[in-house]
Amino acid sequence: MKNTLKIATLIFLFTLKVNAQSSKITGSWLLTKIVLENEEKQIYQVTEFKPSGKLVIMEREVGAWEVNKTMDKITFKSERYKDFNGDAKIVSLTKKALVFLKGDTRYYYQKINKEQVIKDNKQSNFVGVWKVKNTESIAQIVKFELPDSYTFVHVISNEETDTSNGTWMFYPEEKELVIIGFLRELKGTYKVLEQTKEKLVLSKDNKKFVLVKEVVEAVERLTFEYEDFPEEPLEESNSPWGDVQYMVEALSPIQSLEFKRHVLLPDVNTFRSQTEVSKIKVNQDEQSVKFTNYVISKTDTIQFSENYKGGLSERYNRFFPKKEPFPYSVKGVEKVTVPAGTFECTVIEGFDGETKIKYYMINNLPGVFAKIIREERDPFNKLSYTIQELVKINKTED
């Protein structure tokens, strides 16, 4: 009887010891790197060793794990990733670090204390929208949110963006920022060299990254719908925009118009901007006007459209050089302030196909828009939103 009790006690104590050792592995870990034949590769993926035995990598369940009784081996099983099946030898295990050898590859993990991460992130002052300055891309924007998520938008071209998400952790004692995700441009452990409310300087692999705080402005959403407009076409307006002769006279002194086109990046709720220029050519003898439109970048000037009004061409378009919306309604007259100044404008709301439009038409300069807002959603409910503002009027005598 005494021997039976003694054996049961030993088994119980051994089980406690195994569970205590196993609990060192249970939890969230950051895979920082793998080393194969002295070749090191940084990874930065969150791996969760669940108490239930499930293995979760970057929030996706990939298989199961089990540690042996002597705590020197982890066995992995995965239907999804067959190459990951098998045993791994535990090389080192502490409260903060785990290293195991699987085949010829060493895996290096760092323990994540989620409660401490949330606390440190909250006190970091990183929360907000930042633009990466020293980049060859048109724009790179990162938005840090609490408790630990971020959104990264890479503006590849004027028409193409790439958006990705992940997590971030700040370690105040080490002055390090860890960015975790599937990014190539911004991933890994960064030293925080400088931090103010408006500027953040990071360093990694002897390269500095300068981030500046972006101003998140309120967006005027266009809430009207098709059913808000009258079914019958509107009668002709007495607006000077319908008078070709008056347009020719008003635009004769003007050489060009400069605009800023602001494109909303909805994932980070901020804008990227590009410069557009409309060169104006007026022929008083023929009573015609031509707008030649260019987009200006750091490296190039590209013509993207041309608009002509004269004779029968665009004769009845009271919104030239833009398209006439349908349906539309006149909302009234407002004084509108843009970088080019303050103007009295006729305000129009309407549709161009499925795109909502709001025109601010300068009354005494027919053909010149102070501001244009366009908003639409694609079949996947992705928002497209732009604001075009008049920046400068270049006249002949300027």
C-alpha cells in the first residue's frame, strides 16, 4: 500500500513538473529569424502554442504541437504544411526565449507578453497616421492603432495601391519598435532614434527611416442618391456658363489653371495629392476655347486629356470643360475658399454614371471650377474619393 502511494505521488510530482515545463512553451511567441548553414533570414511571424495543442501562425491554425516528457523535443503535425511535420530538438528554453533545431534549421523565438505590449503601445505616442519620407515610391503611409494593429498603404502609381495589415509592439526600455506582417518595405525590429509628436526616426540595418505625422482631415461625404433628383430634365439655366461669348471673354486673359487633386486612401483615412495643370487657348475670331490638361509628377509631365468648345462642339454643355451630370440639381450659390482664393460659386450635385459629383462653378469665370468632389464604390464596395481644388490662376500679364 505504501509503495503504491509512493509511486502515485512520484507520478503526480512528475506530471506537475512536465506541465510546469510545458507551460513555458504555451503562449504567444515571435519567430524573429531562422538560421540554415550560417545563412540568417529574418521572419517576424507570431506563433501561438495553444494549451489545447493547436498551433496557430499569424492568426491561422496550421496544425498541432506536443512536447515530450523530458522537455527536449517538440513534435509538429500539420495537414496543411507537410514539410513542417516531424520532431524538433529544443536547444534552449527560458521564460523569454525559445530556440529549437528542426533538420538543419534553427528557429529563434521571443516570448510575447500581450498585456505588457498593450500597456507599452498605449504609452508610446505612435498611434496615428505617418508618411514615410525617404522612399522612392510615390507614397508609403502607415497607420498605427491600438491595441497593436497597423495598416500599411504603398502607393505604387497614380492608379495603383497595395494595402497590408499586421501588428506592432513597442519596447520602451530597449527603445525598439517591432513591426510584424507580410511587408517587404517595413518589417522587423527598428531602433527608435528620435520621436516627437510630428516626427519619428527609425533605424534598421544602418538605414534611417523618417516618418512624419499626417493630418487626418474631415471628409465631406456625398450622401445624395438617384431618387433625390427630379425625373424630368431641368430647364435651361441663365448661368453665364451657358454663354460661349462670355466664356471666351472671361478666359482670354488666362494662360493656365493649376489644381491639386487629392485622392483619399480610405484604409488610412488620409490623402495623397498630385498636381494637375490646364493650359487654356482662346480663339476670339472662332469663338472657341481649348483646355489641354496635364498631370505633373516629380519626374514627368504627361498630357491626359484635351477639351474643346466652339462651333457645334460642346455648344450646349453648360459644364464645359467637364461632363454634364445626369441627373443633377442646383443647390444654390456659395462663397468657397480654396488655395487660389475665395470665389462665388454655383453648387451642383449630380451623377456621372454611378459616380457622385459635386461641382463648385465660379460664376464670373465660366469654365473654371473652384472645387470638384467625386465619390463612388466599385462592385467590391471599395471607396474611391477625390477632391480637386483650384490652386492658382496664371494670367497673361503675370
